[in-house]
Amino acid sequence: MTPKENLQKLGYQLPNASTPGGNYVSVNIRENIAYVAIQFPILNDEYKYQGRFEVSGNGLSTEDGYKAMELCALNVLAQIDEKVGFEKVVGLNHIDAYFQSGEDWDDSPKVVNGASDLFVKILEDKGQHSRAIFGVHKLPRNFSVGLTASFTIEKSVSS
């Protein structure tokens, strides 16, 4: 199945592709690699999942984080679909995932699975990737998570 068919079959809709918040581009293409700038849990201009992950229950839960990362992944796919086109994607290479949490919370791999699982569901074998996870003190707009990605694309695509 195509990524668009998988999205529909699984009940997902791509959000509107966001515009950069500074002097950069959302997708930067060099040779046959497309680098997607950091995407946050934003749903059609509405900020979601702001705050820190906490063990105490005062912050966001691991389940919230999974959904937040899933939304970030949908935003990555929206950028790729708009700027490159799914038909030109050879495969997802790597993701960098960022999160902000309290000191005692340590479920970041479960949170990042929200993105990893979605990429494999939608892109199938082309969604297999490596990843790195970074805990940070602060993300813009107090977002709980952020996600960057790189894709190999057909060489005919230009920036």
C-alpha cells in the first residue's frame, strides 16, 4: 500500500505543514537526502502536549508523550509529502528525538516509539530507521517533544 492509503486505512490525517519560525527552511534537500527541520506537536496551528514528563503525575504522562511523538511524526510526513512527495521517498534514514522531563522520569524510549511505530505503519519497510534520543532542559514554546528526520529521496528532486 502507498503511504496515503496506509494513512487512510489507519484513520490518520496529515496536519497542515507548518511554516518555519525563523530563518530556515522546513525541508532542506542536499543531493538525494531530505533533512526535515524540527517538528513539534502542533495540530493545524494548535499547540499540543506542552510541559514536562513527570513520574509524580503533575506533568505529562508517558502515554501523552507517545501521542505527542506520533503527532510530531505526522508533521514530519506532512512536510515530506508537501515538499518532496511520498512517491519520491526511498526511505527514512534517521530521527533525532528531543524531550523535556523531570529528574526522575526515564521512559523516553517508550515515548519515541510513538514516532518510530507511526513511521513503520505508514511507510512500511521504507520507515525503518536509526534514532537518537536527547533529554533537554527546554524546548521552544514549552513543547514536551520535538523531532527531526532525514530521508533518502530519488535524485531527481531538487530544493
